Amino acid sequence: MVVPIAVGAAFTAFYVSDLALHVAQGAETAAVVRIGANLSYFLTYLGLPLSRSIGAAAGQAAGLAVLGVCIWCIFAVTRRGEAPRAERMAVAFILFSLGTAAMAAAGRVEVAEVRGVVVPVRYAVLLLPMHVGIVTLLSRAVRVADVSRLRLVEGTVLSIAVVLLLQQVVAGEAAARTVRAMRLKIDLFMQGERRPDMTDTIFSDLDQADALLQAIRRAGLYQRH
């Protein structure tokens, strides 16, 4: 268990190594701001897909709660020494998702994005292993729970499983809604409409995009039949 944690820590350190460069250049303030942005992105990521529908602050709070559950799960398994194979696999799943969150937070955040951290909802699929790992460990906890606490543990596990399932429903609906909005903008652009809000879907320079579109049409490429 120590080896994957050490490798993950080293990999994450590699991604955030540019922070030392910022500090070395005398940009201590920028480095601190970036670390804050990294943390915000990390928690927002862990709160997916809810963080895309309940707001940034609430999403980060959800991410913090998820992080707490993950830390508890990892500690509960590793403190017992040689754990069963299923529990070790569950921890590996959790570490994988935490690793993707750390890598995304380190690699995709820029200082200019600090005030508006937006994590793509498609990243929610990378949290599925973590959800599976959490449910696996909690379900195994039911088997070893005291009889007096069995109903409480069962109810807690069931509630968490339902929440995780509903999260995927929310993620699917958010993805479908995003795709519908993108297709609408593309269709309107193809029909000749030009709006400032199209730059986030079509291209940053709509005039250049229009020139490329006309060139494609003249060449007879990608024509709809």
C-alpha cells in the first residue's frame, strides 16, 4: 500500500514542480494564489457532478466531505496491516480517483482562473472508481458491524450508495444539456448567425472561424446530406 501512495505523491509533485519556479522568480504571491486555485479545483473536482449544478462553494463543500470519507476509508484499511484483497483494491480505486483530481488541479489551473474555477463535468467518470471503492469498503463494514449498530451502518451505506447513483444521473443530464447547447450554437453558426457567446464553442475568433467554414464549403468537405 505504501508503494502506490509514494508513486502517486511523486507523480503529483512532478506536476506541481513549477510552483518552485514561481517562488524562485520572486512571485511568492502568485504561487500562493495558484496553490489556492489548485485546492479549489481539487475540491470542486471531487464534488463532481454536484459541483456543476449546486454552485462552486457548495460543490467544494461536497468535495471536502468526499475527501474526508476517502481519508477515513484509506486509514481504516491501512491501519489494520494486511487487509483482504477486496479492501486493498477498493483503496487502490480511491487513490486512482484522488490522483486524477490532483493531476487535474495541478495541470489545468491558471492564476487567471482563480475567481471562476470550472471543472468539466466529463471528469465525473474518473470518480467512478472512487465511488466503487467507497461503497465496497462501507458494504464490508456492514458485515463486521456490531448487531446493535447494524441497522445504522446498513442505512448509512444505502444512503451513500443512493447519493452516488443520483450523482451519475445528474452528471448524465448535465452532459446531455451541455451537448444540446453546443449543437444549437453550432447549427446557428452554420446558418450564418454570429453571437459573442459562440466563442466558447466555435472559436475565439468568429471571423476566422467563418473564413475556415467558407473554405471548407468551397472544397466540398463535410457536407450534410
